[in-house]
Amino acid sequence: MQVKQTKKSEIKSDSPSTGRRKFLASAAAGTAGAAVAGFPMISVPAAPIVIKMQGAWSATDIFNEFAQEFVTRVNEMAGGRLRIDYLVSGAVVKAFEVNDAVSKGVLDAGHTVPVYWYGKSKVASLFGSGPINGMDAFQTLSWIYRGGGLELYQELLKKMNFNYVGFFAMPMPTQPLGWFKKPIMDAKQLKGLKYRTVGLAADLFQEMGAKVTQLPGGEIVPALERGVIDAFEFNNPTSDSRFGAQDVIKNYELGSFHQAMEFFEILVNKKKWDAMGKDLQAIWRYGVEAASQANYWTAMANYPKDLRKLIDKDKVNVLRTPVSVFQAQLKAWDVLSARLSAADPFFKKVVDSQKAWAKDVVYYWAANDAPFNMGYEHVFKTKLPGAGAECK
């Protein structure tokens, strides 16, 4: 039987094998650049935005714990898309250099206070260590976020050509008058005293006759030991005791107008901020708010306990600041505020804004607040320390 040889040219184009090849080729062409139905895309997670943040606080300071509370909240909420790595003071730059480093991009972010760049602008201190207008830290923080303070702060950053975005957290309790070799029983004793403080408080104490040196917290005890200063204030019983104040000096006075309110300034470089996108920016902003409250809770879990330890274990002579010092501070502030307002219209603008907010806010607080001292004394059957009295 003869089999007829078929030429390739005689094979019909619609043969099964040819048709199958054409279909597959057509399907591939038609779906180029798109996922084939039934085969899900494989998601490759983008690398996180990494933020290198440094604080202005020595390694043992509780302020690093406050900074870490902010870092932890942002990192957890960001779900791996943003990661803040936190470093203590000196890891990259010194404490007073944090804001410059963030502005220049040497650091991506910073955890500091405005009084640490007070040397560049005295207005900075209005957002962290003054003025004396009756408001506490909670009320002043309400001015920042609801009374126009944040807009004035942003205006200041623009005037200073700082290339960062800033936020405020943690309404700090009133800061003590400080640590002294001899108890301060009258404001006259401050005249000629070599005293450490920062920001507008430095001008205030100079107006009262003190010789003021501005130092970061980590340099206070060495300066005291060298005789550069005779007395100092830093912030609170926990921070003060952690750097060993009680080991070198034994008189500690509580209460003062010089820094009756202060907050942390949380900075992020503008380029890094813009790269975050709206959702991560929102996480950062709300992380500041969450940390602000968490910081205060942590402070209340530590400050009272460490004050009690200073009294009972370390035998520190703890006193309530006498009335004459508060009165002298008020008089000095009147002179200082008038002088600085006359020299700088923007300083006056910020002070006037704060006073306008304080007028109603403090009035409401004073008219409405319960007499908590009375409640305490009733429950515990003990008198709270008055002005100039020893705290036991």
C-alpha cells in the first residue's frame, strides 16, 4: 500500500496543533503586563522608611524612656512601613546641637526642648520655659494646639530657616527651684549665686541678680564639682536623682515660676517628613498625642516615688520655695518681658497670644477647679507643705 507524502505547504492552517499554538500565542499577547486570571500577584513589601532620631538626654535620664514611648507607638502603628531608630545624646551630636542636626539632615529626627536652641532666638523659650501668665503646662499646650501657638511656632521656624517640622508632647509638671548648698529662704540670697538653668529662665535669674550658666543636664554635676556653678535646676526628682544630684548637694527646693510649664519638642527633617506620605504623617502626629499622655503617666509613676526616696533614704533637705522668691520672679518677669517685647515685635506677638488665651482659660480653671489640697488634707489628716516649709 502506498502512502502519499504530504508536503508542509499542504498542511491546513486550522489543524489542531496549529490552532492550539495560535491560541496560546494570542492569549499571551493579550495578557501581557496583566495577571493571568486565577494566579494572584505576589506582593513584595517595600523597604521601610527608616528615621534616625537622637535625643538631647544623657543615657540614664528618664527622658529617653519618654522618647522611646513615642518611638514604640509610631513603629507599631506604622506596621513596618516606617521605623524610628532612637539614639541617646552624644551618639551623633551634642545635646544643644540636635535641632541644627535635624535641620541639616545629619539626623532625621530629634527629641529635645526649644530652650536648647534659645541662643538662636529668645522667642523659642516661649514654647518651653515661660512666660509667667498663670498657665500651667496643660493649659499652655492647649494654646499651642488650639489657640494659635503652633502656627506661631511654624512662623518662627520659617524666620529661622529651620528645615524641619516640629510637634510638642508631655505637659511637664512645674520644675523645682533647684539644688543649693544652703537653703534659699529669701530671694536676696540668689544675688551673685552661680546658677545653672536654660532659656528665658536664664534671663529671669540674671534679672534677679544671679550669675547664670546654661548647660545640658549631663554636664551639671561635673560643673558643680569644678566650681563653675554653686546651684542648679534641671527638671524633676527622677532626672535629678539619676544623674546623682543628691550625692553632691543636699538642699532641694520645690516650686518656681521660672519653668512652670515645658514640653518636649519632637522634630523631623522636612525632606523625611514629605517622603512619609499622608498616612504615615498622620501616624506620626497622633503618635505625638498618644506619647504625650503616656509620658505624663510614666512621670507620675516615677517622680513622686523618687522624691520620697530623696527625703527618706538620701536625707535630702526638701523645702517648698518661699513666697519672696515667687514674688521676685514675677517682678523680674515684668521687666524682662517688657524689654524683650520692645526689642522684638514677634516676641511681643507670641506673648500677647498667650496672654489672650490665658485670660479665659485660667479664669475658668480657677473658678471651677476643686480645692484638691483640701481634699488631700482631709483624707490623710496632714497639712501639705506651705511656702518655705520643709517637706517630710
